Amino acid sequence: MTEKKIHQGRNIKRFREMLGIKQETLAYELGEDWSQKKISILEQKELIETDILAQVAKILKVPVQAIENFDEEQAINIISNNASFDNCQQPAFFNNQPTFNPLDKMVELYERMLLQQKEMIDKLEKLIQNK
């Protein structure tokens, strides 16, 4: 069985899009040396330098490990396999009950997105005031 490589750039893009953050915004947060085009190139890279990965994770407010380890295909397989257990006997060790409320997680994500949006508006207002 071959080990599937995780595409870190693609994972950054997935998390960025899930959070509703544009490439331009991420570039702005990373600093003067960054542009939308540079973010686009970054998202095409399979492996990303550790320091850049840490900076991006901090901006996106996700753990570095999430970017390093997220495998969409594996996640889909897990979801598919769990759904197929509905009509059959489950092993005793298989816990089908989540240990968290999914709705709470959605609210938490939404609140985090609102906070990020507010932070961006505050930064833009400061930029406008400084001109």
C-alpha cells in the first residue's frame, strides 16, 4: 500500500476558502513581501517551509498539524464508511456518537469567522485613517 502524500498548499487553500478569506487578504496579513500571486503559487506547492506554514496557520487560526495532515480523500472515506454502518452491526469499540455537538462546532466556526471579519475591517479602517 503506497502512502499518499498530503498537499499542504492545497490544504491551505481549503482552509482559507472555508473561512472565506481571499488570497489578497492572506497576502496582506503575511506582510509586504507577499502578493495575491505569491499566495497562488504557495497554494500550488506540495510541501511548504515550516516557518511559512506556522505563519499561515496562525493567520487562519488553525493548528499547523491540520494543514500538514488533512487528507480530503481520507475524510470522505471515513464519512462514507460511517454512513454505511447505519444498517449493519457495529463493532463494540466503534463509537458512533460524537463527543461534541456538531451545531456547537458550526456556531464556533461562524463566530470565529465573524471575529476575523471584524479584525479585517478594523485594520482596513486604520489604513484608511492613516492615508
